[in-house]
Amino acid sequence: MLIAGLAIVASSTLMNAPSSAEQPPGDPPPGPGLDLIQRSCISCHDIYMITTKRKTAEEWSVTVGLMADRGAEITPDEMQIIEEYLSQNYSKTAQ
């Protein structure tokens, strides 16, 4: 009886454990792009909202452009740095 009870508790615990898809992602890699994101984007977006996305370089470029159009305070040079950072670290092919 005790063994059956432990088996039920163990299976219940495993069923309720978060899957890898639900676990928060690791910290973003350091770099000038991250510094700019933390300065310019985090006032509106949680860092994990940004870093859990996967986009092509072109899609990141469009997204960063849209954010600049909506008021993100970044220069064209900073936009390029952010786009490169996101494309390198959060592309559809990045693991």
C-alpha cells in the first residue's frame, strides 16, 4: 500500500512539473546589442518577451524598425547593432 501511494505521488509530481518549453530561458548573452536592448526596449518589454522570439535577420530588422517608429529611442546605428545581436542570438536557426 505504501509503495502504491508513493508511486501515485511521484507520478503526480512528474505530471505537474513544468516542461522545458515552460521553463524560463537562460540569461541573454552579453554584448553591445544587449546593452542597447536593456536601455531602449525594456521600458516596454520584458527581456524574455524579446529573447524567446525566433526570427530571421529580415524579420528582426522589420521588428526593430517598427519599435523605432513607435518611439523607441535608438539611432540608426544602434538599430543595426540591436538587429545584429538579435539575428545572431535569436534567429530561427539559433539553438
